[in-house]
Amino acid sequence: MDSYKYKVTVGMPVYGVEKYIRKCMLSVLNQTFKDDIEILAIDDWGPDNSIEIIKELQESHPRGKNIRIITQPQNMGCWAARNRILEEAQGEYIFLLDSDDYISEDCIEKLYLQAIEHNAEAVYGSVKPVNPEGQYIDIGQAYLNQPYLVINEPDGLARFANQSLHPTFRDYIWNTLIRHDFIEKHHIRFKKAKFCDDMICSCDLTPLVNSAVLITDYTYYYVIRDNSLSNYQYRKEIKLDDIKEFIRVYSYLKDKCKELKDKPYFETRCTKGMILMFYAICGFLKNKDRIVPTLENQVIKDALKHPLSIKEILRFKKYRMINIAFYLLGVIPAFMTTSILTTIGKKKGYI
């Protein structure tokens, strides 16, 4: 698209968020940004009155005319709703928002000004995790508080994200103002997933970004809900299918490094993918008694299969030994893999 109707499109999937949608929508409608914002609400056939609340705001709010409700053919999931936003957006920049979260009143203004000043492909705001009452929650993700950083070099964002084995960059796709033509140039789309589709998309997108800005300001309030799909630790019973879906997603993140072999951050990125899977498996083992049906040892071993060959690992200049250890965990008998992981996990306090 050569010209855009709006400066910014703010898009959100809407499903089962009746308790939260008004606060979310008002946080967008009341933005200090002076130009028109297109607000795309994707109706994914939820069971409650979320869409009716949006229609009410469409009629009553001064900016309500900028709300566009698009109804999916049927319930298709968050990943498909986000793709619909990317396909339908009429803004020069696109900002994705989860409809149970909300943004600061100056969010779009701050991100847009940085995008224009630095001609950035993407601008990332800092994130504040809160409970539904708006109180801060420490979820152990210090990297949600970003430094101010302007990046303008090939592989610059991925280098920052992979500067060490400790997390330095968030892998959520929301709270990011992304240039529309960049999305289309690289054919960015969300892959089908029951949850964590944003992590997959971020995994695909980060290596492509050459110009980005990170800001210290909190522009996004991430609402932690006990009953959300990803917070399985609060459930009395956990479906094995959900665990397998997490493993499928984390396997994608782990195996992505095979496409990055020519990158300067390759060895760090590869190691981080294995560590992420290790932490995930420890979480599953911690909750093993609640998983129905039983989580088999073979599933755990398969999850830890290293994406590289032993010959490739032996060429590593950094993190060689830890990758050899992970490689062995993926080839020894499955019961031994589980036994070793359980022992290490308990010793480290992860299980």
C-alpha cells in the first residue's frame, strides 16, 4: 500500500474479555496522539458481551468512529485474529494489543515520535506486569524494563537480544510499533498455535530488524490472570495436549537457530534455545502429578533433541560444553534423561 489512511492501526483479538475490554478500549480511545488512530477489534466469536461493549463505545466515544469491528468466519484462535489485523490494517504503523491488557495514555505518541525521529522499523516500549486491579507484580522478568537504545545496523536488534545467556529482550510481539511496509516486505505472519504465537512471531521477526528503538517508559500494562491459557500452574488438572503444544512451540524457538548459522550471535542464540526448553521441561516435571494423561519420558527426551549435530557443536567457540551436555540428554535412554533433569531441577530449585 503506497498511502495509508491512518498513521497508526491499533489491533486486538477479542474473545472472552468482558471484564477487561472496556478498560482496554478506553486506554486506546483516550490516547494523547493527535492524529487519527484506527482501532481494529477482531471478533473471534467469544461467549460473552465483549463485542457489545465495543459497539457501545463505538457510539458513545468521540473517537468511536475510528473503531472497526471485523468478525471472523468462526472461532479461529488468537494467531488467526492477529493475522487478520495485519491483513486489514490501514495504518502506516501497526501496534498489537491483547484485549485484557491496556496501554498508557501517551503510549502511541511516544512510540510514534521515536519511529519518525529515527526512521525505525520497530519501536519497543517497556512493560509493567500488573494484576487485574492494576497493582504491580514482579514476575521475574527484569528485561521488561528496557534501557533507552537506538539500533541502526544489520543484526543489531538480534545482537542485543543475544548478548548473553541471560534474557535481555522480551519475546512478546505486543507493545511494539512496527512499520507496516516492513511487515509486508518480510511477509510477517503469525503461525498457527494454541498459545505463544507471539513468541513464535517475535522469534521470526527479531533477526530481520535492522533499525529499532527501545524506550524506558512504561507504555503497556500486562495483566496477569490466573486462568489464562499460559498460566497452567494455577490449574488443578493440566491436559497433556497443552504440554505437548508448549513443547511444539519451544521446539520451534529452539530449532530456529539452524537458520541463523551465519549470524554473529548464532552460538548464544542456539544455547538460549536449549536453556529455554530445559526450563520449560523443569516446569512440566514440577507439575507432573497434575498432567493427564501421564507425561511420558520419551516426550521429554524428544523435546530436548538438539537441533545441531555433534560435529557442529564441537566447532563452537562459546558454550561448547553446555551444548554437548544438552546433546547427550537428547540421545541417552529416555528414563535417564528424565532422571537427570529431575535431579538437576531439584538441586537448582526449579522442581
